[in-house]
Amino acid sequence: MSTQPLPDISSFQILETTLYTKCQGLVLLDAHVSRMKQSARQLAEEYGAPGAFAFNENTAASFISNAATERLTDREIPHRVRVLLDSCGNLDIQVTPEATAASAEVFLVLDQQPTADSVFVRCKTTFRPMYTDAAARLPAEYSGAQVLLYNAQGEITEGNIANVAVGMPDSSTGEMRLVTPLLCAGLLPGTMRASLLESGQIVEGRITVAQFKHAAEQGWPVMCMNSVRGLYKVTPIILN
């Protein structure tokens, strides 16, 4: 784990982000509430602050759904929904119209240095220096691209805004599978990631930086995933 000092517990919030659509409602809402509960427990333990981030998990889903619905500007169009939970247990629901995903190519650039493990890569919060620092290391020509992080052991972890899966042949059958990094590598337990694992569309496995570079060189598929965009293709970029 990282030896960096922890930020003040009141300076950040647990964050969950999902999508509202007319057909689906709030995507994976129950999974987001469950992850929020898990993050609350981990952070309270990390800070030695029993009761911090406590919320009523039995009513949270209905509260979030009702609050989000009230804030929709137009129920016919998709909206991004952000759920924020502070250390005192207060929930804030933010809703904004979601632009239709552009069809332009999405670049995923391998970071140039490892990211240290910490509770903040395992819990989604508004404290995000590990992600903003990685994005700041992007060369100018890739400004705005997504960044692929890896840990001190040289294992791929996740993108700065999404989980990742890499096409790799099965060692026994040779069949191409989409492999997503193991949680123990140090990454966010994404709700869409969990849904795709359950459906069998992706599998878990260790992915080294060397393996990722090889996959990119071979033109094997690289995908990202989150609750807002679902599963989407990216173009891997190796800078060195």
C-alpha cells in the first residue's frame, strides 16, 4: 500500500457515476449502491473512523432514483448521474444531460510510470490525483486521451476513467478472450466490469505491461468499460 499521507476525511466524497436512459432507468443502480457501501466500509477502516460515510443502504437506491428522476431535464434523453457521499453520510445527486458518444477513435495511452497502490485506487472518490497526474503526463498530441495505469509490479490495472480488458489467446485452446486485470493488482471494482464478468463476456487474469505491449503490437482488441459508456473499443498507444 502507498505510504503517502491520507487527505483529510472531510476533503473528499465517495463517488458513483452511472447513466439514466428512458429504457433502462439508472444503469446498474443496485451494484453502485453495493459498491458505495463497500467503499464506505473500506475508507472508515482506513481512517480508523467507525461510522464515517455511513448511510441507509436499505433506502439509498430509491432515494437516488427519485432524486435523479426529479432532476432530469428531459426524460427522453440520456443523463449522467453522479452520486456523492460525504464522511457525514450526506448524499448529493447531480444530473446532467449526456452527450451522444462520438464515433471518433478513442486512444488509450500506456502511462510512463507506475501508479502506487492505495485505498483510493480501490474506492471511487473525488480524490483523484493518481488519475489526474497520469493524464498530465500525456504528450500534447494525446491531450484528452485516456490513460492506462499499471502498478509497481509491472501489472496493468485500469484506465483513468474506465476498467480495461485486453484480447489474449487462451493458453490451452488458443481461443481469443477479453481479459480484465485481477482486483488484487490494485484497481476499481467497476460495476460494468462485474456485470460483464458475470455474463461471461470477459474473464479475469494477470496482464503484465509486456503482455499488453505484445497485444497492441499484434492488433488484438483492447476494450474499456464503465456504466456510462458500456463496453467500448479503444486504440492502444505505446510511447516507448
